[in-house]
Amino acid sequence: MDWNQLLPGLVTALGVGLLIGVIRERRHDPGTAKAGTRTHALVGVLGYVAASLGTTVFIAALLIVGSLATAGYLKTAGKDPGLTGEVALVVNLSLAALALHNAPLAAALGVLCAILLEAKQRLHRVSRDLISQQELQDALMLAAAALVVMPLLPAEPVDPWGVLRLTTVWRIVVLVMAVGMLGHIAMRAAGARWGLAIAGFFSGFASSTAAVASFGRHAKHDAALSVPAAGAALLANLASLLLFAAVIGAVSPAMLRSMKVPLTGAACALAVASVFCLRPGHARLAPDRPEAHSFRLSHALMIAALIAAVSVVAAWLGEVAGDAGVLVAATLVGLVELQAAGASVAQLLAAGGLNPELARWGAVAVLASSAVAKAVLAFVSGGGSYGRVVAIGLAAMIGGALIGMFA
């Protein structure tokens, strides 16, 4: 290997060592850092040279640097129990060895390590102050659902009609949980000071039905808030409609493509109605919701159970009563849970048990049944003024979907 081939890796190893060393030295008072700029630069050169001489030499260098780091930690553990400096030395040595074989990757990882070292205070603030214990538990639950449970589920159908795939059902559960967490993060970041638009929209990702009832209580408490509260409830339904589209796309991308125009029409109608209703001066109103929870696991599991039940029942009705039975079952479930009903229709279409055109009309029927149920809830929870505005907005949503169907 000639000099022109060795030089880029050596420069990378030295540069990474200097970068990490500068950051480590600036983190300590003068004369107190165990490993600063010069030490990390020398370790970078050592790692590159040792790796170029062979695996045995590099292992020996790694043991030497590890021993020195351990000795330094034992000496200063009483004053500084952290291990960041010691780990940084070992990482620096490893990146220098990597630079011999892949200099660009070593440089990129070196910059990433430098960013992590520099962001110490910000990361501490995020982990200790900004993230609550409940939010951390929710994040771990979401990660377990996506990365542990989902890979273990079978992809093959588990029912006689071939429509119930546990992997697809659980994917919907993960999607609902993830969207709920994203909405919670957005609410935490923006706060209620941005008004009903933020509060209404993001509460709809968790449960648009709960949002309609919550804003209805605000309207009943203060009649002057009936129209703006209804606008927030319509924004919650807009978020629910977006989640409905995402659920359909996760189960049957072909159905989502065929429903693109009707769903866009419904979303535009809801957006226009909600913007027309919202008025300035009510920026502090927010829905009743537990601040610490990112999503409702019971809500996600209920959707999963409904999807499984509706898929099987709809397939059975399709066998007994044809496509009409499938649509009746999905429409009835839409009264209670929009996403579960939409997923069941999309799943039957993906399994070949439903005509594509009939599936499109089935999705519109599900939207209509959900709109009827929420309009009734709006009248019950918020009174006549609030209920009328919500009902008109939801009717506009169905009208937009029907226009899209005939476009």
C-alpha cells in the first residue's frame, strides 16, 4: 500500500482525534482533563498505525489504552464518576482503525461522536427535565410493540377465510400508538398558547370521539365558545381522517390510491369548515387530556380487537350474504371506531374478498356512519349550537368525499 492510499486514512484518524480531544478538553477546567487534545490526537495516530500493522498489534494497543483509561477512572472516580472520557478514548482508537479501511465512514462517525459529546447539557435536559417517566415508559412500550412483538407474529392468515393476518393487525396498533406519541410531542412542544387549532388537531390523533365530547363540555360551560369549540372538534376529525387514510394505506396501498380524490375532498371540506369556525381570542382553550400520557394503549388494543373481529365477521357475511353483508358489518363498526372499520374493508380488498369499486363505497359508508355517531355525540355533549356546527362540518366532509367519488 503506497503513501497516497495511506494518507487519507491517517488524516482522518488524526482529525477525528483532534476534534474529540478539543471537545473533551473544553469540558474540563485547565489542567484537570485526563485526556485532552494532544492525548486524543496521539491515540488516533496510535490506532491507525496499530491497525495497519495487523490485528494482533491493534488488540495490544486497545488493551493498553483500555488499561490507561481504567487507571485514570479509578484515580478520579471520587470526583468524577462518569465514564464518558474513558469511553471516548476507546472509541477514538476504534475509529482510527476504521479509517484504515473506510475513511469516510470513520469521519462521519467521528463527527457524530463529537456532536454527542458537545450536546451533554442539552441531552441531560431532555432526559431529566423534558421527558417524564410516563413518556419514557410509553416510548419503551412503543419500541417493544414495533421491534419485539411484531417480528414474532405470523404473516400468514390464521382464519378459514384468509383475511386475518396478525402482522397486519399489529401494524395498525403500532401506527395508532406512534401517531398518538407524535401528537403528544407536538402538543408539548407548541403548548396550548397556539390555540384551538393545535389542541384540536393533535387530540384527534388519540381519539376524535373523545375530542368531540371534550370540546362539547367547553361549549356547554360557555355558550360563547360553541362555534370555536366546534371548529376545534372538526380539526380533531381532520386528524382522525388522516389516520384513517394511513391505516387504509398500511393495509392496502392500492385502495388508498383509489381513494385519493374522495379522501382529499373530505379533508379539504373539514379544513375549510374548521378554519371558518375558529375565531381569535380563545387561544388558551385546550381539551381535557392527561398531560403525562403519550397515547392510550387500551385504545390501540381496542382497535386491534375490532379489526380482528370485523375482518372475520365481514368475511363470514361475505360468504353468506355477499358483498352487501361485508359493507353492513363495516358500516356498523364505523359507528364506534372509524379506523378499525376502514382497516377491515381494506384488508378484505387486499385478500381479494371484495370488489374494488364496492370497497371504495364501503369506505365512504364507514365515514358517513362515523359522522352520524359523532354528530349525535356533539348534540348530547355540547348542546344545540355546538352540535349543529359540528354536524354541518361533518356533513361537508361526506359531501366532499361524494364529490370525489364522482369526479
